[in-house]
Amino acid sequence: MHWGLYLACINQGEKPDLGIAVAKKLAKRAVDRNQLKRMIRELVRGAQTTSLNSDVVVKLKKPIGRETRGRLRGKEKAALRTQIAGLI
């Protein structure tokens, strides 16, 4: 599992917050880090509007792109997306 998901309760009537941590040490290219952040925002915000009513922090725990010299490929993106969707 590449991701860590942390949830916290929110006060009544407040909007849930989102925190994302994708370290440069784990995802070398800025393009890949930004794509991952966009993907996480899309999935978590969609879940927060429907069923998830708490503050969320998502953290990348393992390095990506090891076998592709630091580049994130389509197959890896799909696997990371399904992992996040499974956590939410």
C-alpha cells in the first residue's frame, strides 16, 4: 500500500478540510507530484460531498516510479487511484 489516510472529526456545521503530503523524496518529478495531488483532490472531494464527512489527510508512504527511472506511468497511476478509492 502506497498511501496513508488519516481522518478526524469536524465540528458541527463546518466544512471538511483536506491535506495532501507527497514528498519530493518519494515522487521525484514535479509533474508526477502535481498529478497525484489533483487525483487525490478529485477523489476525496467527491467522497466528502456524498458520504465522507470528516477532515482528511492523505500521505504518500512509498516511492513511486522506481522501475521507470522516477517517471509515473499510466499503469501506476491507475493502481494508485484504485488504492485511494479503496481507502475512501
